[in-house]
Amino acid sequence: MAPTISTLRWWCHHHQRGPFTTNRTTIAKVSFLLCVLLLLAYFFARTFPRVIKEQQQKYIFQTGTNRLDYYRDGLNTNHQKEEVGMITYARREESEDEARLEEKSSHESSLSLSRFGSEKAREDDDVSESADTSGLDYASLPRVLLKGDKLQCKCGSWKCESFDQPRVSFVISREIEDVGELLNVLNSIDAMDGDEGKDCEVLVNGDGLKSSSSSKDNGEDGINALIAMIRKQGGFTNNLASYRNEPLERIVIVKSESGNNKNDDGVMLERLVSGALAAKVRFVENAGNVREETPMELKTTVLKRLRAVDSSSSSSSGSSSSSTPTSKADVHPRVSFAVQYFKRPNLVQKIATQLAGYAIKYNFAVEVLINDDSATEIQEWHEALKQIPHAIVCAGNVHEIRGYNRLALMSRAQIVAVIQDDDLPPTEPNWLIQAEDNFYEHKKLALIAGLVGQIQGGPDTGRWGKQRGRHVKQIPYYDSKGRPFMFVSWANIGPFVLKRDAFLSSGMFHDSYSCRGDPGIGFDYEYGIRLWRNNREVALQIMQFRYHVGASRTSGTRSSTNMKTRRDNIESRNTKLIHHVHKGFYVNHAPEGANKSPKAKAMSVKQTCKAATLPTLANKRLAKNRKDSKSGFFSG
């Protein structure tokens, strides 16, 4: 039967429409799948880098191995040295890397117990977990050198790195009273052949050290008697030898409150081990067993054992089931003060009285750690601080960078306040309470300065801080409680309040900015810029210190024309080094002065370098805050 017109119309309509409808359905399905794939790609692109970054940070936190982004371009892990432009990056010796890897593997298995077990870490604590609780003790940055640097460190026949990055740290924790006996132990370490004692350091418990059999001749006399005896024998000749005629070149003597309280022996041992710069620690009892029966242990393993809490032994009054000393019974301080000191006897009592007053008058728990580069006024410090936990460290005139780093390692608080010996702290701890408040509020905040800070480009361009001299402006922002506070690119030291775990994991102050015994002018600027590059924040507040007290302008690094000239040359060199190391991230948009450059202040955040952009953007979080006229009163 011939098809009707209606049938033909249906057939044509079906066959003309069908393929088009099918194609449209296929396109819709493909588009949907593409959208799903794009969403998955976006998800992985956002998630994977964060996961990788968290793993890298976890690795740094566990082991102290530094993998900061801005060194990747200049430092190939397969080479000892790498040159980039005007800079040479030098790695530490491979043996130290092996120790770090051994350190990492030894703690990975116990990480869940130490951080996520019975004492579960709280991410929103007022101050993040101190780095040492999970095994981190320090991170070593690559040594950085400028090509053609006339101030390059020269350490005789030794590599300079061997002094700052020793292979092994010998610990003499037993109190040795006789100076001659201690010298015999040191001579035994010095005479060790092979690699056993090569590139080492020795940390000594100096609490019982005496210059004679008389009990009154302890403290300073004992330490200086040892120095005199080392000089008399012509110094050391092998493992403990010095390139600059410094008797304590590789020796660190620690005197602490343990001399007054024998129950605090665990605190001393913890300070000695935590202050060790090497990954491996070797315990020495006397001159007879330096070579034999002395365990070689990883530093973090020892610290973990020292800080382990034995609840059964601590709860039982007469129990002695554990012979391992512990400092857990001691109240940990809220703040550790790290003081750099060199021959300012008129200020010892004044500084000590103010710091001890925080604990005595205001019940604000503190400890004070002194790096006594001159090995003088030891007993004066000890007497002035006898009511609070303290330690005096004599390490052979290493100066501020290495001194502060060692004290930060030894500290037991989560906040470390770095103080110079010509700055007098205020009578009330308001400045520390404000620092604690802001560390709690701003989770990325790692450093708060109390003198002067700068931003050199953008709307917040200026030299901000305490009004004490030329071209310094008052802080224009306030924290949430109405106290002067702002974010800055970098700041001048004196004082610095540091979050300890961030300080250690970021590598501490960079020792490439001075030789041993030299000032490190500019190391404070570099540390601030480095924090911003490491996704941390730097801020400034008013701390009410009296700055440059006494004859600071005619003493220290300004005590002679030659010393002042060297100081200025170091500052000039370090400024160049900062610009080269942080090239691209940091640019000084106001070379004529941050308060003298309207052109720099007129720049937008899109025009400035990241070192200026990041603190400017952070300050926007503070714009809503208003001044509180009552914020100056103590409110412990």
C-alpha cells in the first residue's frame, strides 16, 4: 500500500530531526563530563599543593631539615655548592644530612604518640606547640656568601662551618668541682684521633666548678680559672683548637639555678642537650671513658626521654622507679628572656631586677638566659637572678647571632624575648601580655618587635615605632584591645619577641651575616623578610623600654674607631647580601628614606614587592580597631 501524505510527513520529520536530537544529547553529555573533569582538576590543583606543603612543613617540624622555597633556586641538594648571580650557597657536610635523616626516621614511628596520642595537640592553642616537643631542635640554613666579599670569614686551617655545624656534641653533665679534672677531660676530647672528635663541640655543666678547694671560690672564679689554665697550656692543639686564640672556641659552659637547687639537675641536663648544635650527642663522665662505653645518641631521642612524663613515679612520693631526670616537675615559664651581654657591669642589677620582678611582683613565670660573651659578672648575674630560673652561658665570645640562637635552643618557654644588654625593660610585663594576645589572635604571627619597623612601598610606607629620634612615626594601627600594633616588612632588634617553634623551624638568625665574634648588623632585617617568605608575619608594638642606657654609644661595637669602621662595613655588606638573597621578593622602593618618599607611599599594592605588599594587606585587618586609652595598665 502506498504511503499516505501524513505518513511521509512523519517519516521525513523523524529522519530529519533524529540525528540532530542525538547530536545535541551527546554534546550535553560531553559538556557535563568536561565540567566534572574541570571541577576535579580544580579540586586537585587546590588540594595537592596544600597537602604537599603540609607534608613538607611536617618534615621540617619533625627533623629540622630546612626546605624553604626561596633557597630551592640557589641550592641543589645533589651539590655541595651552587652559584646564583652574586651569591654562593653552601650546604652542610653530608654526614650531618645523614644524621638528620636518621633523626627523621627515628621519630616518624612515634609521631602519632608524641603529638596525636594521649596528649593530643590543639591547633587553636594560644601559642602553637613548641617545636622541641616533637623532636625539632633547630634547622640549619645554607651558608650564603657574596662573590668577592672582603669580609668573608676565615677560620685558619678549619672550615668555618665546622664550628657552627659540629658533627657531634660532647655533653659533660656531671658537676665537676676541680678545674684541673675538667681540663683533663677536655684534653682527652682534644686528643681523640680519627673522626671521633673531629668538628665537635663540648657542653659543660659549670654549676660545681671551683678554682680551688675553697667553697667560696666558685662561679666566675671557676670558669675564669679554667680559661686561664687553657691559656697557660697554650690552648688546645687538635679537636678543640681555636683559630683566633679563644680558649672556649668549641666549649660551652653553663651555670644555672641548679647550683641553688639540686632537684633541678634535670633542667640542667635538658639545657645542655637542647643547646647542642649537632644532631648527635655523646655523654662524657671523665677522662677515662671518652673513647669507650659512652653512648652516641640522637639529640631529639635524648630530649624526648628527658621530657617524658612518668606519672607513676611523679605521683608516688617515695617512688624512684625511673632514674631518668626530668624537668616536667618544674613549672615551665610563659616567657624565656635571651640576653646578649658583654661587659656592662652597671646594668646587670638593673636589668635583672626588672626581669625578676615580673615573676616576683606579678606572678608572671619567666626564665632568664644570659649569653655572657665576656665571661665577666657571672656571679653578679647569678646573685641578681637567684629567685627565678636562669642560666649563664659562656661560649667564647661568639657575639649576638650565635648567642641568641643558642639561648633560644636552651629556652623552655614557647615565647622567647630577645633583649640587648643596653636596653632596660619596663617595670610591668604589659608588653609581654600584649605579645601573647596577638600571637593568639594572629596565628601566622612569628615575630613582634618593640623598637622600629619599616614598610618601603605602598600606602603604609614609613619608619614606624617608638618616637625616639629622626624620621620615626607613631604606629597608626591598633590591635583588637586598642593598643598600638601594626604589621611591618622588617624591624630593628631590641627587643624581639619570638614564637619559638617558628624561630627554630625557619632556621633561626642566619649566621652568614657575621663571623664568630663580629656583630651581625642587618640580620634582624633579613629574619623579618625571611618570615614573610615562609608564610609567616612580622609585627611591631610599643614596649616601653629605655633604649641605649649607659655608655652604649661609646662601648661595644662603637668602642673604637676600628671597631666602628668594621661595624659599618659589615652593615654595608649585609645590606647587599639581603638584596641578593631576597631578590625579587624584597625591593627598597624608598632608598631616600621610608618617611621621605611620597613617591613610594603613592604606590599601590599591585606595584610594590611582596615584602611590602604582604604587611600592607595584613594591616587592613587592623583598620577597624580603635585606640583604648586604658590599655596601658597591667592586667595579668
